[in-house]
Amino acid sequence: MSEDTNPPVSTGRGDDGTTTLLGSGRMGKNDPRIVVLGDVDEASSFLGLARAEAGNTETGTLLLELQRLLYRVMGDVAMPREENTVGEEDLRLVDDALVGWRDRTQIPKEFVVPGESRLGALLDVARSVVRRAERSLVSAGYAEWHPDAVRVVNRLSDLLFVVARGADGKVRTSKGS
């Protein structure tokens, strides 16, 4: 492939510790907005890893939908002066999925130590990264600016916990105490 058909991957402009955010110009890579975007991107990447393990299943389809939702969260964070794209319908989507998965999944009463299944463990890693993204959203003030995004990310971690338990199945040997 020639350079004419591939966009540049590296410009070197970020070597000084700054990055460009559409509509905001250059900003430090430690800017709270950039930190949030990185945390949400990492959460989406871990969902992708879990989706690769899940394959072409109901779980895989759900995870792709959740990745697309996280991209919309990133859009809201990246463009704070624009109208929010994440809203009540997204919250309903996550809540409905949570109810559906919870109704058919045995939720343990004791603390769960991740690792009963590969997919369950990957989902637990994704869940913990989603929790970090939620903390970053709150720390950066998005609970006020983008309340639906914060609510969706909060519920998303609950959903991932339940889906991970479903992936683990009913047999669990590494119960916490």
C-alpha cells in the first residue's frame, strides 16, 4: 500500500505532551478531558477483547452495541459545547439489558473472585476499566455537563458484572469470603 492511500499514523506533534482535540485546539495530554477520553477508549478496547472471546453470540452482539455506546460517550466528552448524543434511550437500553441478563443469570450472594472462565474474567477486567472511566467522568465534572453519560457508564459496569457471571456459569470454585 502506498502512503497516498493510508492516513498518517504518527505526526510527532504530540511529542511535546500535547494533543489536538477537534474544536479545542492543542491541549495537554493530562487535561481531564483527555484523561476521560483515554479511560473510555480503554474500556471500549477491553470490551472488544471480551467480544473477540465471545465470538458471534448474543454476548458478542451486546458487547459491540456497548462499544458503540462508549464511542458516543467519547463524542459527548470531546465536544462539550455540542448537544449530548447519549440520553435517556441509551440508559433504557442498558437498564433493559441489565434486567434481561439478571433474570437468567445466577448472581452469587458472596464476593466473586474473577477468573472462573476466560470470558468472565475479560468482562470483569472491562467492568473495572469502565468503573475507572466513570470515576474520571465524575472527577472531570461531567456529572453536571453530561449526566446521562455518567449514568449510562455507571449502569454499564453493573451490566458487565451480570454478563460476566453468566459467562462463568453456575459452577464457581473461587468464591471470596
